[in-house]
Amino acid sequence: MIKKIITYPTPTGIEYAPDVRTFDDELYNFIDDLKETAESNSLDGLSASQVGSYYNLVVVKKDGKFLELINPRILNKKGLVNSIESSSYFPNIQAEMIRYEKISLVYEDRKGEQHSIKADGDFSILLQRKIDYLFGANFLTQLKGDAKNRFETNLNNTLSSCPTSPKKFNRDYFVNVSNYLMVFMLLILGSSFFIENSKLWNYQQYLSLIVLAINITYTIYSLYENKKYSICTNCYNMSIFGVVAINLFRLSIILLASYLLINP
């Protein structure tokens, strides 16, 4: 059965995959599902954690056939190489990684028998990348400095990125106008200590209605804008409602203070 591969920004939920201790039909079926999933997505390798499983195993292609590595452990590492890599977790984006040129590792097969293997070149890099996922690691957690900045910039420029990441959004204009109006309301409230005007309370009521209308418009437009993104909709919606809740709380405080201080 083909599994759904998790993609960014959804976390895999796996920080550390515990060793497999039970070798049974359930494990065998999962391994077959993992290989079928990798094959159907034209992948050379797949980690169990990439489909949300706690099994400590990966499958990788070697000489055209899948190699099953259960409880893999890298023992020796030699040399460093720069590698341009892609991952199904970050679709349509590449990362500049520093990897070990040669590695040796031990693993168990589906019968629980231990084996060792040495790898270099592309196969070594593939193994390292898949095993990383078993420890909750990915490009974002491993990259540092300029390489991470470049990756995050590319990530923000693709639909793989969380839509709350960009600094500029059309919806921001509604927030700015709402904030300016509330600042103006605070100025009116402050002026009430120096100016006696029976219409000040009326001004505050009119302005509060405008601020309320702007926030309603902001919500509707933001949800419309959200349709352009196919991922991260839950966190995006929460950010929308969070902004509105904060604005309405501020408006309520200003309106209450105005009622107590300048209501004739």
C-alpha cells in the first residue's frame, strides 16, 4: 500500500526512531509498503519517518534493487564533500550540504541478522540523508550560516514555504490602517484631558465601527488570499484570527477607557 510522504512544513513528528525489536509480518508489510511508496514516487530511497512511522529503518536503491536497512548505525566517516541535494520533504528546492565522502555502517535485515556495508559517492550521501530523518534531522536543522540563509530564501520563494513567512502581504495594509486608526483614537482620548468637547465620544464610536469593519474585511480578504497556498493553511488561519483577536482586544480597551473618561 502506498503511503503518504510528509512534506514541509508538516513535521514528521519523529525526533528519534527507537530500534526495531520485533521482526514480524507487520514489519515486513510496512517495508514492502515503504518500497512501493518510494517506487511510485520515483525515489532512490525513503525513510520510515518520512511517512510518519517510528520504525527505525530506511530503504535505498542499490544496483537497481531496494536494500532494506533496519536499525542502521553509521560507524566510520571519512572525508568531506560538498553536495547539492534535493529531498521529497522539501519539494522543488535544493540545498548545499557538506557530507562525508565515505561511510561504513551496520544494519539488520528483515530476519534480524546483522550486516555491514561500506558506501562512497552518491550512495554514501543517499544513506546519510535517509538516516538523518531517523533522528528528526532535515536540511533546515542541519544547515548553518550562509548556506542556511540561502536555503531559507529559496524556501520562501516556493510554494513549499509556509505562507506566514513572507514579510509583505496585501492583508498587511488592512492591519496598518486599523493600527493607525486606533492610534488616532488614543490621541482623541488623550486630548480629552485638555479639551472639553461633547462630540469626542461620538468620534470614538464612529472610529471603532470603522476599525471593526476593517478587521472584518481583513479576515475575509485574508481567507481569500489563503486560497493561493496549498499547505500550512491551519497555521495561516490561526495567524489571521490571532491578529484580529489582538486588534479587537486593543479596540475594546480604548473604547472602554473612552466610555469611562469622555462619555457625557
